[in-house]
Amino acid sequence: QVQLVESGGGLVQAGGSLRLSCAASGSIFTYDAMGWYRQAPGKQRESVARITRGSSSNYADSVEGRFTISRDNAKNTVYLQMNSLKREDTAVYYCNAVWLYKDYWGQGTQVTVSS
């Protein structure tokens, strides 16, 4: 069983930065991939960034160049560094892990960007 705990969300002004963390209960180097998703009010959950076991990463077009996903295998933690935040980045951000072809989710952390 995989448990994921997000932290680092909060309120920030447009143009500011936040770093989200996702601590996993297991050894993340065994996971097929980890990623961040977000869901804004009235919208579907969408993929934001993803990093594979081999540390290949990809991003949604809307965050490319502003967000960076990284992993620290020793700490079993994945990070999402978010820079140049925009109001449209406001959402609940969820950590995701894929392990043995199953998806696991954290409880989510709120990110609110004010103008």
C-alpha cells in the first residue's frame, strides 16, 4: 500500500513562488512514476507534471517553464517548485504515484494565487 502526504500549499500573490512536497510511505525509486495533478473548482482534475523512475519529466503546456518537478529518493519525497504563479494556477494539488500498475493519491493541498 502506498500512502502519500502533500504539504506546502498556501496563499501567494501572483508572480510568487511555492514549493509543494509529497512524502511517500514507501521507496519511491520502486514506483513507476510520480506526478502532480490539480483540480480547480468546477473543472476536471488535470495533470501538471510527471516524473518517471528514470527521472524523465514532462509538464502540462500551461506550466512549462514555470514549474519544476524533482525527486529525492533518499527522502522518498517528490517536489513541485512553482514559480511565476498565476491566478489560474489556483487549485487543489494532488500527488500521484503509480506502483504495480495502480494509481495512488494524496489528500491534496490547496494553492491559492491572489492578484
